[in-house]
Amino acid sequence: MHGPCIICVAITGSLPRKADNPAVPISISEQVESAQQAFEAGATIAHCHVRDEDETPSSDPEKFAALLEGLQRHCPGMIVQLSTGGRSGAGQARGGMLPLRPDMASLSVGSNNFPTRVYENPPDLVDWLASEMLAHGVKPEIEAFDLSHIFKAKEMWDKGQIQDRPYVQFVMGVKNAMPADREVFDYYIKTVHRLFGPDAPWCAAGIGPNQIVLNDWAVSSGGHART
Amino acid sequence: MHGPCIICVAITGSLPRKADNPAVPISISEQVESAQQAFEAGATIAHCHVRDEDETPSSDPEKFAALLEGLQRHCPGMIVQLSTGGRSGAGQARGGMLPLRPDMASLSVGSNNFPTRVYENPPDLVDWLASEMLAHGVKPEIEAFDLSHIFKAKEMWDKGQIQDRPYVQFVMGVKNAMPADREVFDYYIKTVHRLFGPDAPWCAAGIGPNQIVLNDWAVSSGGHART
Ligand SMILES: [Zn+2]
Ligand SMILES: [Zn+2]
Ligand SMILES: [Zn+2]
Ligand SMILES: [Zn+2]
């Protein structure tokens, strides 16, 4: 028996544009409206990226501040998770919004390949992002693009770089990183339970067409889901 | 019942210096002498790095040519594996020795963190190194620093980027990459057998004090060993 499934809605993401899908919310007001609809439909975490006027990904703290304020006003009680991912900025600019003290932020703890490049999360940047989250009371969501990232989260928890038991998201289906493989998915769950305890929560996200597959696997296995 | 264990001797490596251990063979003649002793003691693969006069790692094809020639002369029948690892050069310089047509070369197929930096193996470099190995008849040894690297090897084999069934080495105990974890080790073996067949060979290496641990695990599990 599992508790209720937490639905985390990624309202915008870092990549899709209006040209790909006219329904993608880009402006702050579009994002707040979209998140409110999802919140009313039952989503309780909003995973947020912000964009520049030309729709390119940004990590501008002022934009994040406006989004955070809008979400707090229109979706009272919704958990706001801001992305510190590498598609929206480089180096410490990726964590410039952490002093805003969102409820949560994403935290990549290792490096891996992406479709056409290296997703770079050098150890000193990982340490700095974690320390900023600690300093500002922000709960990290660990993005596990590969198995060793779960072990890195354990090490960081042991060292006090992560305060609470790590909340890990399995990211599958990224080309040149981990494919959406059911046996690996089950091994990820087993590893989370081994390292963090049998009742440790976890969530999963699939990229593109793998999203619905991962939702199915996660919900039916007692995990939480990312849209 | 398993066949005989293949011992691959890493005579020099990329990092240790005379100041760390006076016995580390650095010059070509020291390397050939050391490899010959190992060959006579039963090692059948030599994993090779070359160094500059000041002991810093190098990927100079002329140095590799001299080493290859010395090994072929003094260790007839020994399999020579040249490193294309990222500690000895950057970009395509890492593969400049492949036209020498060594029996084997190491091939990293993904990126991961190292103790203080990102070990960068961008997808286009991985593709190029693999194509050079194909063009020059060099058998790759896949260096798996994380689980997804085994899946990447499968994808490359399926696409014809790797000619024979991939020969994978599990690398464990690198700080910020995969620790030397026995359950993961067993899962690596299971994954190799699932993806490449129940009789697929594999080998394992541990970094520093993990070396002897990994040797024990590998030899007792039917794998091959790296010194
Ligand atoms: Zn995101
Ligand atoms: Zn701060
Ligand atoms: Zn090496
Ligand atoms: Zn060539």
C-alpha cells in the first residue's frame, strides 16, 4: 500500500517553443495561468523554468521572482520547484534564484552526455548549488540521469550537504544518457530503498514520448510522477 | 565453469609519478621491461599510456609507436591496448595513435564526474574515436564509469559503430563517479549478460585501493582483471 501520488507539473520546460506547440506557456502570466489549471486539477508541485522574450531559456532571478510571486498568489499551497538545470544558464548563474527561497529546486549531482553535448555539472558547482540550497532552506530534487548519481546523493546526505533524505527523480530516455529501460527503472527503485530506506519516496520523468511510459511505471510502482 | 582469466596489466597509467612510487615505469624502455616481466608472469594484455620527459601524460603518436614496437619485439603475442582516455590529451588528439593499428584501444562512451572535474567525452568525439577504431581494425575496450555507458555500447554495436560484441570494463571507485559497490557490480554483470549474451566477457578495474577488491570480485565472478 502506497500513499497518494504526487504530481509534479513541468509547465514550460527549457526547450519547447510556441512554434513547436502554441499551447506552451512562455510568459509569466501564461505560466501562472497554466500552473493554476494544473493545481486545480490536482498537481501539487510546479517545476519551473523561465524564458526570455525570444523564448530562449533563462535563469534570470528577476523572472523567477515574478513567477514565484504569481504562483504563490494564484496557487496557494502549491510547492514551487525552480530549475537549476544547465540548459538555462552556466556556472553559478544557474543558482542565482536560490536566495528567493523557493520550496524546492532541481539539483543535478553528476555529469553525463546529452544528445549533442556534455551536460556539465562539475563537482565544485554541485557543491556550491547544494550549499546555496542549504543556506536558503530550499529542498533539492536530485536529478538522476545515471545510476551513480543516486550514490552521489547518498554521499552528499552523509556529509550534510543535503539536509533531508534525498528525494530522487529518475530521468530516463535522454539520448546518450540512460534509456527508458524497465529493468534499470526497477533497479533504481531498489537502490533508492537500499540507500535511503524502504519507505524513501522517489519520482520519475521520461523525455518526450517516454514521459507517458515513465508515468505509467512510476504510478504503478508507488512513485511520484512528473508531467 | 568459466574460461581462463585474462590479466590486463596497466604498466604505467596516466597519473602516478616516480615521486609517488619509484618503481613506476615511465620511459619507453622501462615500460617495455615492466610489460615483459608481466607478460612472462602471465599477463596477456598491456594497457598503455605514454608520458613526456617530465612524466606528464601524453598522447603523442610517436611515443606510442615506439612503445608498440618495443612491446611487439619483447613480448611477442601480447595484446597491446593503447589508452585514448581524456587524462592524456583533449579532443581528437586522444585518438591520434589509432592509425598505428594496436590490437586494442580503450574507449569511453559517456561523460561523468571525476574527483575535481568533468570527464568530458562529448558524443561527436565518441563517434569519431569509434570510427577511427573501425577504420584501423582496433578492438575497443569500453570503459563503463556508470551504468548508462553499457547501454551506449549496446546502441553503438547495434548501429555498427562497434564491430564485435562490446568488451566492457567496469571502472569503480572513482570519486564522484561509481563507487566500488558489490550490488552494482553484480548488476553490471547481469546487464552485460542481458544486452550482449550470457557468455559475454567483461573485465573490471578499481581505482587505487579498490583495485584489489575489484580483482577479487572479478576473478571470482568469471570476469577478467586489470592490475
Ligand atoms: Zn526542468
Ligand atoms: Zn546565497
Ligand atoms: Zn588507462
Ligand atoms: Zn585515421
